[in-house]
Amino acid sequence: MKALVVTGRNQYVLKTVPVPEPKEGEMLVKVEACGICAGDIKASHGTARFWGGDGMPAYCEPPFTPGHEFFGRVAAIGGKVPGDFSVGDRVISEQIVPCGECWYCKRGMYWLCDPHNVYGFKYYLNGGMAEYAILPAGSRNYHVPDDFTLEQGALIEPFSCSLHAVRQADPHEGDTVVLAGAGTLGLGMVQALSQRRFRQLIVLDLMDSRLRLAKSFGADEVLNPSACNAVEEVKKLTGGVGCDIYIEATGHPAAVQQGLDMLRKAGRFVEFSVMSGPSTVDWSIIGDARELTIVGSQLSPNCYEDVISSLKKGTTRTEGVITHRFPLSDWEEAYRVAQTKDAIKVVLIP
Ligand SMILES: [Zn+2]
Ligand SMILES: [Zn+2]
């Protein structure tokens, strides 16, 4: 089979490799599509967060096949697996494969599992940028309806991360929520938010095309901070008080200060992004000046089933989110396009 293989820092090659054989408790999946995540892009740049250096340990353990945003059809099953799967079924695996043994796993917080094995970064857990992938024993697998489009299947993973962030934000009646960043994850959050009851959703992004999509998915107001003073506009839309909840989904350090500036006292700051660099703020704003609550959001615990059913019902939509599709052989061009402004989600079709 064809597989993208990362043999070391900045060393990516398309190879022909043997189709893996599922061992006891494993499933072999014929991959239908695999999205390119911001994390895959950052790993491809050889950044310290993934490859070590600057005081950080290496997360990547080559050789591996990247890709954790994949789904496909069961091609073979090794012995017995949980979840009533048969050959030919469509399946998606949660991006993290928990160890089941660590402090977090033992307390049910599997998404914070200490070894933190996500598909597509380690030689023992290859991802979906290949014709076939193995779902190992202990993986968390879900049925994907047969009538799902490629878009619906490929967006289950990112939209599940969006749903968890919205659960962390936990808006209530009367709240004004500001969401900064309308990329794939932000657009998923707009939709998860629009299924909750609160006063208004204001979405910020530097790209008008993304703001139009956000509006079509249910944003009440959209603002482009490059064309207005976003802090002043949010204050105007909240009677001068500021927003109740701010969700940071841009990955840009400047969006942190922006959020602190537009939150009301006792507001809630939800951090979702992988930042492009450190953010420096006057920390006293959290305590002495505003009494803010800071909440993080990682991965997508207990979200896949709800996202699949909401996609099935049509309450979560996918139009316009996948902007580009490439065959696996064009992975290099796909990675390049994924970093351009016109791209929202780029998927590879093995
Ligand atoms: Zn991802
Ligand atoms: Zn664990």
C-alpha cells in the first residue's frame, strides 16, 4: 500500500509498504479520507513542541505515518473487538488511544492520558495518511453511518474537539459569547454553540470569507479585527459591560490580550488553541482587576457520538468547511495549500 512515512525531523516520503495485519483485538481500516490538522503542519515544520529542543521533550517517535483525522471501512478484524464491528462497516477512531493504566485513565480522564498517544506521531501508532491503518486494542471506535458524505466523516474529529470546547465554555441564558477564530474548529464551535441557549454569539476572524460561513452557521454578529476596534465593538454590543465568555481559537498570542480586554468582570476565558508562541500578559488582570475564570480545552472526551448524531440529524452542517481535497500522492501540495489563507480544511484521499 501507499503510505506517507515520516522517517525523521523534516523527512517525509511517500512509500510503498506492506498492508499491516491486525493482531488480536485490532481492526484494519481502509482509509476513506484523512484531514490535515494544524498539529500535522506544525510537526512538518520540525517544531520543538513535536521534535524536542528549547527545553521540550520530543513527542514524535519516527518512523510513523501522520494523520489522526481519518475514517474508513473495516477491512479485517483480529480476533474479538468490542463494539459490534464487522468487516465492511464504516468506522472512526477517537484521536487518542488511552493507555488505560495511568493516573488519569484510572480516574476516567482518558483524554488527558499520560503517555498521550495520538495517531500519527509515533512508530507504534500510525495515522491515516495511508491506504490502510490499524486501530489497536484499547482504541475508542465509533460506527459512521453508511450515508455520511466524505465531508461528514472527515469532520467528526475536528467538530468533536469543537464540542468539548463549547462544553468547557458552558454558556447560559443571558450570556454573550465571543469566539475568536473561525477556522475548522471555530466553525464547529459556532454550530455547537448555536445548539445552546444564550443571548448572542459574536465571532471574530481576520478573513471575511470565514466570517460569512460563521454567520451562515448561526453567529449573531461577526467582526473583523483588522477592520474595526473589536474590543470597542464588543463593549457596544454588551451595553458597555464586555462579554461573559471568550473562546480563544486562533492560535495567535495577540488574541489572548484581546480576550482579556473584552471580558467582563468574573467572565470566563476558554483557551483552545495550540499557540504559535508564548503570550505575555499582565497576570493581575485575572485576579485583582477582574476575577476571571480561565478554562482549558483539550481533545474531545465523550463527544464523538454526539457529533455523529448531530451530523446525522443535520443540526451540524459541513458545507464550505472542506475547501480542498487531494489524492495521497499529492500530499506535498496538500500540506502547502493547508497553510494558505484560502484553505479551511484540507483532506487527503488515499
Ligand atoms: Zn487535529
Ligand atoms: Zn493513560
